[in-house]
Amino acid sequence: MSLQTQTPTNPGRAPVQSGDVHEIALNKLKASPRNARRVGHTADDVEARAASIRVKGLLQPLVVEPEVKEGGQESGYYLVTIGEGRRQALKLLAKRKLIGKAELVRCVVDTRNDPAEISLDENVSRRDMHPADQFEAFKDLADRKGYGAEEIGARFGVSPQIVRQRLRLGSVAPALLDLYREDALTLEQMMAFAVNPDPERQMQVFAQLPQNNRQAYAIRRAMTDTKVSADDRRVQFVGLEAYAEAGGPVLRDLFTEDRGGWIEDVVLLDQLVLEKLAAIAVNVRDTEGWKWSAAYLDFPGAHGCSRVWERVMQRSAQDVEAINALQTEDAALTEQWADVEPPPPEVAARFEAIQDALEAFGETYGYDPAEKARAGVFVVLSQYGEARIDRGFVRPEDEPAPEPEEVEGDETGQPDGEGDEDADGYGGGQGEDGEGDDAQTQAPDEPVGDATAPLSARLVADLTAHRSAALRDALAGDPDLALVALVHALVLRVFGVGGFASCLDIRMGSHVLSNDGDGIEDSLAGLANAERHAAWARQMPQGAEAMWDFVVGLDGDSRASLLAHCVSLSLNAVRGFERRPLALAHAETLATALDLDMTAYWKPTAGRYLDRVTKAHVLAAVTEGVSAEAAGRIAGLRKPEMVAAAEPMLVQTPWLPALLRTVKLGLASDSTGDDAEQAVDGAVSDTAQGQSPSPEAEPDAETSAADGQADQPASQVEALQAEPEEIAAE
């Protein structure tokens, strides 16, 4: 039977008058088909209304009309014209048995107005309160009644997290809330200010930032610039929980993903880090037997210490024989069962027994106990939030006393060259008249002298100068031995034994790259260099006098590898304030010859590049590395969102900044230092714009080779003559 609503007639009782307030059972209320709202209430809306009604009761009565049948008879039910959301909330409470199904509900009966019109009026005429008023009202409840976020959330049917957000926004400086009411600030800007609940700091940042740079990310960055992000290496090392347990406050951004928040007590954080590092340092010192240990946040570059390295452990002949036998057996078993996977249980057990037996002999490499007794350990915090242990540093006061050098002197005990007389006791071998005495006319009482007496310093220098010249000539005729001597001289300096033990006057330096590049020690290249250096260092003999035999004893490939390692440590291609055009041009030449591919060592991450350049740089990188379409999709984003979107795209590509690309310069052979520098900078500039170097900077390979072979010696002389100041600076 179809239902209709009209003025009811009920002969059994007095008709309901419009405007009367009645208490009607909940199970007698129905949704009105004339309700103007066609989009239903969400589950969250109904949940919030139910929570409010349960705590505070029904604050507003429902507006209803009696339901009548076609013949004008009342059905006994009422249609809810206004308040359908409240009716559904009441039904939810009844479903949860928090109220009865027949709970009496206060309703206003309206039979005079059109139900569809008043339903529309209810939704159109109402205006939501301004969010700022809502924020302050929530804060008033918390301040005046002491309600927490959970209590307020329960009373309004919203999550505690939403309540916390509104409370935080309600704590923003009143002047900023007023600007928000006037639409001078956006909600996004308000959320950025609310990152730090300090109103004074909020007003400082508002005053400091120019009006055209009050984007949300800039505000948020300024509000947290004196704090430490939770993803900082120090926090990763100590642990956020340990910091909080020590009483350290954590600032959280309630509106965005903050990766753990920010540490507010930086002094406490550094104290916890140093305490943990110091404990590790003491443990390493005591368990390994070092003389001292020290803990630092960063490696102390100016420590002034020399260094000792691991050595091959000395073993008895019996141990060496046993180890060789075990290794031979292991190799034979491996070859025999290489195609069987897994090997039989008895074979697997034998493999395990061999490994256990080899491990029982101890480490192959170790530090000399006498050296450990005077050396120490640095424990520092790596870029990845882990303790890095660097061993074998010897302080100047712990250096062993140098052995006294033998001083050659004359018969009187004076050093050579300090007396006015020659070694034979006479002033230049001259007589009283100043003329040299002939051996046949020597006076009978003239002393013959001692044939074992040392020669004069001038004579020694004269003789050895001639020998040095002969050695130079001979060494120049033996390239293989010259290479050995070069390796020996470099090894003495690189591994701290001292260049004094070589007669070759070869010097080298090693630029400290960590002074210019953050995290160099923990980078892929830095770790590889350190590991290779340690591997060579543990093979070095202890004394400088044994170094020659060590270098000579290496096979050709090993000696070449050692030379390459020593030479590599002298390379410096850092572009700093120094003007080094020839050196930088040579670095490009080496990169080309080595076919250097920096994509194996470096990725354009946010921390390495994207956060440190402008939005234009980021878009240019995406355009070149990915596509123009990809750059267009992120062009309208703010800087943090742009970086977050660009990073995963770029790290999957081989894109590199211009300064990291290997450019084939093809410099003309008669270029001066300025020409070389201009060629390098020009190539870098072209690459930065996504272009290839100009044809002038990359001539035909055959032409370049021919020119280089024909003109190189002369051009080098011209370059030296043309740029004396720059060569001297180099």
C-alpha cells in the first residue's frame, strides 16, 4: 500500500497539532521520502553523532510529520523531515544495546510547512563555524575542563589524533589565527606554524619570512631549524626510545609524515651519543689490549698520530704445514663434489670440520702486541648511524725513541768538515811557504796518518755525487728496476715508514677529501679505498729496512697494483678556491682514459643533490634524465613534494650532474693553462644544459692523435713558458 502524508484525521483521538512537542518511540520513526538530502550520511558522521548523543543527550529535537495511509488514516509512524542523521545515530545506539528500541525521542510535529522545503532550508540556511573558532573551542574544553584528546574524541565521536591536531592548531598564536580568519593565511600555512607549539617562535618566523616566501615547507623548515630530525645519524645510533627515556622531548608534526619528529634537546642527544661511543671505545680497548681509546662524533682529522697496521701473523712451521694440508684437502673435496648439491652428509661434515680446524689456528692477520701496547683506537660515528672503529693510532709521546745515528768524524772525534785541518792533521797539506810538500821531500818527523781515518765531508760529498750520477745513468737503463725503486719510495711514504729510507727524492701528498665531501669515508668509493689500503697495510714488513725485500719479492702484477694504489692516493681533482687549470684538465684526461662511470658510485638522492639545488635544477634533471613529460607533471609542486617525486625517478636513471660526467675534452696540444681551464668549464657548461660539447671542444680523434704526436714536446715547453705563475702555484 502506498503511503502519503497529509493532515491526518483520527476519529479515535484528538488530531496532532502542528508545533506540538511529543516524545515518540524510536521504533516509530521512519526516514522521510521528502527529505531534500539524497546523499546519505557517512558512517563516520553517524558514529560522531551517536557519541555526542550518548554523552550529552539529544540536544535538538527531530522535526516529524505523521505518516498517513491513502484513506487519510494515521499509520502510527512518523516521518523524520529534519534530523535523519540523529535518527540513524539513535538506531546505532539501540543496535549496540546502549538504549532501548522503543526509547522515547523528543520530536516537534510539523504539519503546516512543506516537508521538502523545510528539509532544504535546514541544509541551505545553516553555515558551518569557521575552523579557527572550532580549534579554539576544542582548546577551551581542554584548558577549562582538563579533558584530554581521548575524552574529547569520545564526546564528539572523532579520533584522538584529529582532536590533537585541532588542539595544536588552537595553540597557534592568536594573531596568526586572526589572519587565518581573514583569509590572509591558509590552513596549510597554519599547520606548518603548528609544527612547533611555541607562539613566540611562530611570530618570529612569520616576521622573518618575506611574504612571497611563506610557503608551508619554508615555514615548517624555519620552525624546526634549531632541532635535529629523528632520522639524523645520532638519533639512529642512540635510538629514539633511549633518548625519550632519558627525558628528551620530541617534537612531532601532527599533520604530515615527519619520519619520527624532531629532537629538541640537542645537548642531551650529543651527550648520549658520546657516552655510548665511549662505552664501545672502552670495551674495544680492554678486550683487544690497546693502550688507549677515544670517542668522537666525527673523526678527528688533526689528531697528529702516526699509524700501525695489521701484519701477517707469524706461525710455526708445524702450523703452516697443518694449515696447508687442510687447505689442500678442502680444495680437493670442493673439486670432487662440485657438481653434487648438496654433497653427502659425511662430506658436508668433513667440510665443516676443516673450517673449524682452520679457525682454531686464529686470524691470519693481527696487530703486533708490542705495537698495541703503545697504540690506540678511535671510535667515531659514521654517516649511517653506526660506530666505526679505527685502530692502530700512535700518539707522538708514545712513539719509540729513534735509534741514534752514527756520526762520522775525524781522529779528534769532531764531525767531518768542522775542523780547519784536513783529516791528516795538516792545513790543506801545505808547508810553511804555502806550497804543497812533495812526498820525496817530506820531513822525517812528519806523521804518516791512519789509513782507516774517515774522509773529509767535502770529499765524501764529491765522491758520492759522482756515484749518484752513475746510479742515475744505470737506473735509467733498467726500467724494471726503476719501477721497483719507485714503488719502494712511494710505499715508504704511504704506509708511514718514512721516505728517509729511500734514496729517491720522490714526494707525494694526499688531499683529505672528507674536508670537502660529506660522508666520503662511508661512500662506496671511500670504503673501497680504505679496504684496499688496509689489505696492503697488513702485508707490510715492520721495518723500513725490510721494505725493499718486500717490494722486490712481489710478482709483477702485485707490484703494479701496489703502485696504482699509492699513486691513486695522491690524486686531487677537487674544484676549490685554488686556481689549478692544468691539474683539473689532467683530471678530465684521466677520467676519459679510465672511462670513469660515476653512476656506479653516486646517485642523485635528496641529501646528495636535490635538496641542495633550486627547483629549476630539479626540473632540468628530470627533463634530461627521465622526460619532459615527467618534469611537467611535477612542475607545479612545492619543493619538498617535488624532491620526493623526483628522487625515485632519477635514482633509477644514469643521470649525473655535469661535474660528475666524464667528458672527452680533446684539448689542442698547444693549449695554455687558461685554454685548458676554459675547455673544461665549457664542456661542463654544455653538459649542464643537456648538450654535448661543441665540435671545437671535441675534434676528430685521428686529427687529435696526429697533432699530439707531432707537437706535444714543443707545446709543453711553450705552455711552461707562457704560464710560469700558474705552474709555480701548481
